[in-house]
Amino acid sequence: MATDTNTQVYHERQRLQFCLLHSLNNLFQQKDVFTRSSLNEIAEKLVLEEPNNETWTPLSVLFKPHHNALTGNYDINVLIAALEDKGKNVVWHDRRNGASSIDLDGPEDALMGILLNVPVRMFAGLWKSRHWVSLRKIDGVWYNLDSDLVAPQAFEDTEKVREFLDYIIGHGGEVLLVMNNKQ
């Protein structure tokens, strides 16, 4: 599928472990839809709502239940709450079905985009972590909006998106479908 050279695709680059923040802003195609402060606020609200509040320790200042205050590494609970605040539903894709069961060609008002949570190994495999990545269909073209990329990468067609998703699933990644709420 050819890309329209006039299409402007918003893309934030990776800073520290703020991949969830960048991934959300890339998904919404706008700067500061979410900020570090707004995600921290969501994380703090989640702690207050938890029935089994953890006991405070000196490390609690940095290592909070839903994010790392120093690096910004946020968990799935913050992601879901942030998207629900914007009127979106998050559907965890059943990895047993593969990517062929995802309707990538459906109307853009149904599936807003896809968020991936992929395993990452750094420092010769000594450090394991996870990374958030957004995929979004813009003007009929699917893009990989990974904040680790220098620029967004357009997929050739939906079959290439499915191949990419199957690769991610096969290597331990999680696929989350971000759905627009229908009123």
C-alpha cells in the first residue's frame, strides 16, 4: 500500500523508561495528551483504590506499586485507566488465536490502534524489561510508532502487520487492542 507523502504522523522518541507515555501520545497522534504528571496521578489514584494497600518502606518513594517514580516505568493498570479516562476500551488479545483473528481492515472508528508489550533484553541479556509500542492506522496505512525507532515505519499492507504481530506474539509479546467506545 502506498503512503501519502502529505500524511503527517506524530511520533515521540524514547526517553528513560517512559515508553508507555510515548506510546499513548503516539497512539493518540498528539503531544501531551498524556504527560508524566497525568500518568503519575493515575498511578497514585490506583494505589488509593487498592483494597490491600502495601506497607510503606523507604523504597516506596521510588518504587511505587504501579510505576517507578525515577524512571517512569508504568504498568498495565495505568495504561488501562488512562485509556478508559479517554473513553477507550482495552481488549487483551488471546495469543492462542494469532493475529489473523484481529480485524485490521475494519472501520477506523472501531479499532483505534494496537498496543504491544514486548520483552526487551539489554546489556548482553543481563537486564530484562518490557517495552510499550503503538501501532496505528492513519489515512488507511498502518504504522509502527515504536518510540525506539528514529521515525514511524509504515507497513506495506495489513498482511505485513499480521506477520509482525504474529512475530511479537511468538516472542513473548502481549497484544492489546484499543477500541473506540461506541455511544
